[in-house]
Amino acid sequence: MRIVVNEQSITIAASFGVSSTEDDSLNSFDELFHMADMRLYNAKQNGKNQVYAGNIKV
């Protein structure tokens, strides 16, 4: 997204990693957070500015 303020252009991008507790192998908040974090890095590596909620091997 591009925003113009006082004749200056600012570009904003966002990437997100999503994890859920539906996976029985996640036993704690730390594991859930780690999966979301790994998915965030995956989203960034695949071009940024996206949401990644797919399966990845840890």
C-alpha cells in the first residue's frame, strides 16, 4: 500500500504467520507461538506482504 503525505510517498507492507491449536502436536503457548513465527518467516521468504497459514516442517 502506498500512502502520500505532504508530497512524500510511504509504502506499507505486512506479512503474517498463523497457527492454531487444532494440531494435536502443539502442547503449549510457546509451541503455538513458535509455529506462527516460523510461518511468518515463510511468508516473508515467499515475497512478503502476505499471510501464510500452511504446514511447514520444524
